Amino acid sequence: MYEPYTRQSLPSKEYRELLGSALCVFSSNNGFIIENIIHTSNAYDWYNLIDLESGKLKKSIADTISRNTGNKDIEILFSEIVEMRNRIIHGFRITSKQGEQILATKTRKKDGNIQFEITKEYLLDFIKKNEELSDMLYKYRGY
């Protein structure tokens, strides 16, 4: 598929909408995680936290949210989502077996360098996990 703003071929409009939605829900949750860390402890600063790579928020989450709740549910789900986000962001373009332009990715070397397609189902699962995380964060915050 082509659009007037680029000569490069693009995935379908639906696929691009899912990619955009995936980025938006992740960005929202990343900010909400930071907001909850700051709300839990004044030892943290928004400017420093927002500059961290998302995966590097894990210690701050453990020291605040996980400690305060007595469990690691939010920490674990956020880590899983960050890994999925990394696979999306570090993906590469391919033509799928169905002839569609999509992203593919691979796991890290330590995880076997396994390549797989970033399917619509993967993106929908990512969006759903972000919704679950958002619900957990709202509950934690007391809304």
C-alpha cells in the first residue's frame, strides 16, 4: 500500500492503526507508571524517570509499587509489555507469507534468535495487556 506522503510501501491501514494504537497505549502506561512511582515516593523525580529507558524503571517499580502492594504483579506485567514493545520497535519490515507488508522481529541471542512475525494478533495482545496494566495502575492509585 502507498500513501501520498511517502514512496515507500506501507502495511495496510488497519495494521498501521494497530501499530499506532500499540505505541499510544504503551506511552500512556509508561507515563502512568512514572506518575504512580512519584505518587508513592517523593524520593523520585519525574525528569529523571522520564529520561530512563522503560526497562530501567523496573528497580523503581520494585522499590515503590511492588513494595507498597506486597506483590510484583504490576512489575511483572510491565516487564512483559516492555519486552513485547522492544520486539515491535526493533522489528524489521518483511513481506508476510500472505503477501502483506508487516513487521517481523527476533528474540535476543540468549533467547535463541528466534524470528517471528509481528501479526495483528500480536499487536492486539499487546494492546490488551496494556489495558490490563492500566486497570491495575488505576486500582493501585485508588481510582
